[in-house]
Amino acid sequence: MKFVNRDNVFSTEARAELLSRYQAALDRMIDADLSGKIDKEATEEVSRLWDQYLEGTPVVEISRNPYTGAVFSFPIDTMGLDGLWWDYDGPARRVSRLPSGVHAFTGAVSLREPVENVPFLCRPGPGRPFVIPRILERDGVTAVVSRAPIGRHDAWAIVYFREDCEAPVPRFNTWGMNHAAFTSRSGGYGWYECETRPEDFDYDLSPWLNSGKLLWIEDGDEGLFPRKGVEGCPFIALKGEKLLQLTEGGKVWTEEPYVFDDPGDPVIKTEAVQVEELPQEPQTQPKPVNPEPEPQAKPKSIFCGNCGKQMAAEAVFCGSCGTPTKK
């Protein structure tokens, strides 16, 4: 895989040291908080190391849009599942919002033991490539699958490209996250969170390849040119776990996608909302407060740089996704 920001990507050794220092500082900060105190030094170190991790995360050329020919690049920690990028509930991602034209981005990982021992929940997906029929069967949607190794684990990225991004088509949680954030063609911001169903995972890729709805990129093709058909495709005979994989603390377990009692139950938990375009670095906005006897400046609220949710200015972590704030 090609790194767009190769000069800024941390080395394996630097990454390991950064993650160790980050966890130690986070533990000190949490211990202080549990005792009703504030460890300012630990808090500042957590924020600083968080920023360093974002800066050093590779920006990877993953796929190519079959409609426009544009290369889809995205920050992703390809060095292992112990990176903060893979924290399911509070991932550290310099960019989490999918660009216009990319409708969904997910993946699968064939885990190799021993898995990384991490203190957070990691949900890398099933152990073999799959497609999401409810998205791919729609007109104007084409998916492209490519190999994307994560550390010592074999992995595959599946990117869904949309010809008309404004049409109402359901989305899917972004790879390794509990939601999807996206940019509309008009520049608006959207948020989507869903519960997956068993029927969201189709591992029989051949019919989709034959129909031209699923394309594939040959291993080692630095040009990332999507190919058609099953002939030569290395992804159709793979074996691997079909259940959803979860890891934490060096342990691995699986779970089945949620089965709704009523087939009509909505997949969506939080509807996507188009709002005014947000800047890359969210600006603070006034927050109403109770009247004070003496006039004083009103405190401000801030927006989470990862998920875009509003939170109190004094918050250390985002209450929605757990991302540390910058102080």
C-alpha cells in the first residue's frame, strides 16, 4: 500500500513508544479523576500524544472510484490493531468523515494469533471479505475490494462508491467504528449509526463480481485500477470467520449480527442529518448559561473533532465517542 504522507508516518519503534506513553498518561489521568482530582500534567500529555498519533498515522491510497477515476485515500493505522485508530468506541482518526462520492467504507480482517493486547474494544469485522446487499443492489452504487494488511493480519478494504451521492441510499458504519460520518456533494455533514443484520453480510462474491457491481484490485497494483469479473480474482475462494470478531485484552470472541424480531424494524439507530458545513477544526460557539448577578463572559461549548458532537468546553473527553479534547 502507498502512503500519501510517507515523510510524516511514524516508525514501528516510535509508534510503540508513543502508544506506551499514551496509555501510561491516560491511566494517570483516569486515576486522578476517580479520586476527584485533576492531573494537569497527565491530561496535557494525553492530548499531546493524541495529536502526535494523528500526525503519524499513515494516509493510505486504498481504492479508486470507478465513476470518476479518483483515488480514495484515507488515514488508517495499518501497523496493527493496537493503534488508537482501532478503538471502537473512541477512535483516534485525523479524518473520520468520508468524502463525497464514497458512500461507505468497511473491511474484514483475518486475525492471526496472538492478537494485540489492548485495553480498548476493537471490532475489525469478520474474517473474510463480504458485501452489503442492501447497499450494493441499489442503482448507481459500485463496490471495490482490495487487500489492505493490518500489521501481521491479512485484511481487505471494501469501499462503496456512489454515482449520485444525494439519492437516499442507506449507509453502513465505517470500518472499525460505531458510526459513519460523511460529506455530501454540497459540502454538508452527515452522521449515520446502524445495527447490522445477518443479511448485511454476503460472502458469496462471485455473483456480484459477474454482475459488475463488485470490482477488485489486483495485489501489488499501485495504480489501483479496478478489474471486472471473477477470472483471476484472489478474493472469491478465501476461508475465514463469518461472525463478527471482537478483541480486547489479548482475547478474541465472536458475535452474530443482531436479529430483529420484526423484519420491518429500522436498521438505522441515528438518522443521518445534513447540516451546515463544518470547518476542519470545529469552532467554539456560545452556550446559554443561567443569569449571574454580575455581567460576565459566557462560557463556550466545543465540537468533537472526531464525531462532530457538541460538548461542554470543560470536557476532557467527548461524551459521545470518547475522543480526548484539546486543551
